Amino acid sequence: MDNAGNRIAKAFRDMLMERRYNAITVRMIANRAEVTPRTFYSHFRTKDDLLSATLIADLNQAVRSIPCTKRGWDRIYKLLLHMKRNIWLYRIPFQETADASVHFHFHRMLEDFIINAFPRSIDDRKPYALIADAMIVRISIWLSLPVSYPASRFTEELRISMRDVPDIIAAMMP
């Protein structure tokens, strides 16, 4: 991204810490970034595209910062800590009316991260995608809670709830 694109992205992130996503307009972002709305549209088609790019960039950065030596629940816990620290960003796909593509891209990235935290062969990846989907629903509820709920406690509860997954998957297989 060029300098104007970076200014737009930074202005957007700063504004998200101050107000709700639905209360932010493209004109407001452009003004904060000191660019014209036309410049905004030369970088992003819509505000939802900017949100998608912001979520993906933040999630990618978080995933890269988690050591590859960590596996399974340690990796999930580290990602949940990051999401809780940046809850102002991660609540948006679950609480506000962002475009369906934002939900789709964010969901796919989170699903891939969860599945890859627990390496499986290509053949048995599909059933684990269903389990990852169930975990994402639980994560969305956790991020939406009005009170603070520690990531460590949530990770442990998530781990316990997924304890019987191998047996469930085995039972689902023909």
C-alpha cells in the first residue's frame, strides 16, 4: 500500500477506537487521513473493503507473531489474547452490519488458523472445518460479552468442550 493507503488505514483504525463502525463514513475517514474521498475510492471500493483489509492484516500479523513451535491450544490461546486486546476491531464482524464478504473472509482466516493449530491430513480436514465453525461461533459470543471474560478461562472452556471431538468425528465417518 502506498502512503495515502497507509494513512487511510491508520485513520480508520484510530476512528474505530473512538466510535462504532456504523457511525463512520468514508468522508470522515478521508478527512481524518487528509485525502479526498476520490483517493479513498482509488484504494478501497467501500468502507467494508477497508474493514476486510484491516481485519485480515491484523489477523495475519497476529498469526505471524505466534511462534510456530506452539501448537494446539497454546496457539489458540495466543490468538484469543490478541483478539481480546483488540476487541474494538474483532467485535465488528459479529456485532455490526458489515458486508457479508467481511464475515466470509474473516471467518475463513479464523477457520484456517484453528484447523492448522491442530495439524491433520488433507483427508480429514473437512470434518474439522465443522468443528472450527462451532468454535468460531463460541468465539463470537465470547467477544460480544458485555463483561470481561479472561482469555485463559475461555480457552480452557473451549478446550474442554472440544475434548470429545475425535470421537464425534469418528462417529460421523462412514
